[in-house]
Amino acid sequence: MKKCLLIALLFLPALAFAEDVPSLDTGDTAWMMVSTALVLLMTPAGLALFYGGMTRSKNLLNTYAMVFMAFTVAFVAWIGLGYSIAFGTAQSAGVQQFSGGLSHIFLSGIAWNDLNGTYPTYVFIVFQGTFAAITVAIASGSVIERIKFSTWLVFVALWVVVVYAPVAHMVWGGDGALLFDAGALDFAGGTVVHMNGGLAGLVLAFLVGKRAGLNKVAMKPISVMFTALGASLLWFGWFGFNGGSAFGANAIAGLAFLTTALAPAVAAITWLLIEWLIYKKPTLLGAVSGLVAGLVAITPAAGFVDVMGAMIIGVVGSVIAFFGVAILKKKLSYDDSLDAFGIHFLAGLWGALATAIFALKDNDLLWDGPLKESGDRIGQFMVQVESVVVVGLFTLVGTVIVYFIASALTGGGRVDEESESRGLDETVHGEKSLNL
């Protein structure tokens, strides 16, 4: 008996210490692994089909390849440098505002059994890597049918490291990061993903130039059905995108699940009704465009708002995206081929600002900021404005720099006239998407 008591006394300090150490939660781990797989599905399947269906038949394979390879190249760049910059901890406080430093290059210093809260750090790394990959893939929609494939691949690798990773760090990098410390709220990527990728697409559209024959020859989509299938896969994967951003199988994940179902549903209805009223034709392409706009708009607020907030964000996000696609693009005369800017940037911008308006004050996942600290919605709105301005300027400048570097390394960023005329499936890849 005495020996048992002695052994118990010896282990008491260790037991007390263990209570403060995070332990693996199998439920959280399983949910995060499933969420990661869902987000992975969004890019090489969902977004690739969504974009591919809207392009011309001679460029379908090239469009799909741009999205598919964006994922693969971006993920490798993420493991090599991106993760360290986004989520590392720099020794200098000045550097920490914008970058996590280079201490985790190729995940050095991270053990296979390390935990991020209640699930493995490696799972967190892959989860965040899928976000980096889809962000740069979004930008491809603005420059399909005329950018060189080699230029695109170099651009992807550089952009993830130079633009995406610092933006992710500023918003999500924890204590010491510029916008995180300011209290900017972005649940799953309104600024980090959609504003970032959508604006990068617009910048590329201006730098690469318009497609030959734009507004002079018919540029009909090869298959609206492909696009609708891609949108459905995006919606399916988005439950992991938003639900996984609760970082556990918990009530906040459940809230994000609900808002991710509701906001895009009302957004699809809204876009369809607008088309029906204006053009007298309710199109499937319009419905799925509204769906994606609603998904984008709810993303920064998915785990912060209630049912009514989700509905308002979805409806207004659809209206704003419709304005960007149907009116703004014509007014400003830019060739955003598949409306990455009109849908992702504008709806993402609205969602980022609307988060301050509709976020629940008693939400457990709100991080420090005016809304959590004092219930100050106006103060939180101004923080959100600061975050979209900072991200917008950083993305604008960074994308220009990265494009010119990629273009210089590949002998120019645009395909030659003959290749553009014949189609990039045949001239670049030597393949046809449909051998009929």
C-alpha cells in the first residue's frame, strides 16, 4: 500500500502538468481530415469543372489543366515556404506583423505527432494548403485562353509564397500579426481567399490583355452542365471549407454548416429572379453564379452570424456580384473571362464588411477586436475596412511584381496569335478534351 502511495505521489506533478497540455481528440481529428478532403475536392474537381464549362471547346482542356496544376504547384510551394511564412513565428516583432519567417521551411521543426490544439499539426498544414491552392486557382479564371501555361505555373509558385502566405499571416497568423492584432474578423477566407484571388485575377486580366476577338466573335461556353456540376461540387466541398474553419467537431462548425447551406441557396434564387426580371430568361448559368456568389459572401462570416444574417449576406452578395458581372465589367471594359473579380472579389468584399454588421456578440469563436471587447460594431466595421484596404493594396502590388517576374522567366506572359486562334488544347498540350 505504501509503495502504491509513493508511486502516486511521484506521478502527481506529471498528471497536473498533463492537464494543461492539449491532447488528441479523435472526433476533432476526424472532422478536420474530412474537411480537408472536402476542400481538396473543390479545386481539381469543382473549380476546374466550373471554369472549364464556361470556356470554349478549343480551350477546355487547357482551362482544366490550369486549375488542376495550380493546385499541385501551389501545394508544393506551400509545404516548401508558404506555411512557414503564414503560420511560423518570426523572431523580430516587426517581421512578425507581415510574415512568420522561415523557421519551418519544408516543415522543419515540426514533428509528425505535434498537435495544433486537439488534432495533428500536419492535418492543419494540409487543410491550410488547400486554401492556398484554391486561392491562386481562382485567379486563373480571369486569364484563360491567352496566358502561357509556363508563365502560369511559375506565377502560381511565386504568388503563393510572395502574396498569399503574407496575407494569410497578417489575418490569421496569431499574436503579433498586423490585422489579427487589429481584430479583423475573417472566419474562413473572405479577405484571405476570395478578395485576394479575385483581385489577383483582375490584375492579371489587365496585364495579359483582352482575348483576341472579344465582343467581335461568339465565345459560347462549351457546357453549362459542366459548370453546374462544378458549382455543385464546390458547394459540397465548401462545407469543409467553412465547417472545417471551426477547427473541431463543435457547435461553431454546426453553425457554419447551416449558414453555408442557407446563404448560397437564397443567393441562387436572387440571381435567378434578377435575370428573370431583366432578361426574361432564368438561366442555369445565372443560378449557379448566384450560388457561388453566396458561398463567397458567407465565407468570412459563416461561423459568426445567425440565420437572418446569413440570408441577408447571401441576397446582397448575389446582387453585388450580378452588378459586377453584368454592369461593372462592361462599364470598365476589362476582360475578366470567367468573372473571378466580379464574383469572388466583390462578394468577398461585401462579406468581409458585413461580418461586422451581423456577427453575434456572444459567439465563442470571435477573436479580440472591438466587437468582442466592447460590442462596438462601428469600431469593428472600421477594422474590417482597414483589413480589406491592406489586403487589397498588398495583393495589387504583389501580383504585379510576381507577374512580371514570371513573364520575364518564361519569355513573355501571353501566347502567340496563332496558338490563341487555334486553341490552347492542341497547341500547348497536344490533346483534345473531347475526341468526337
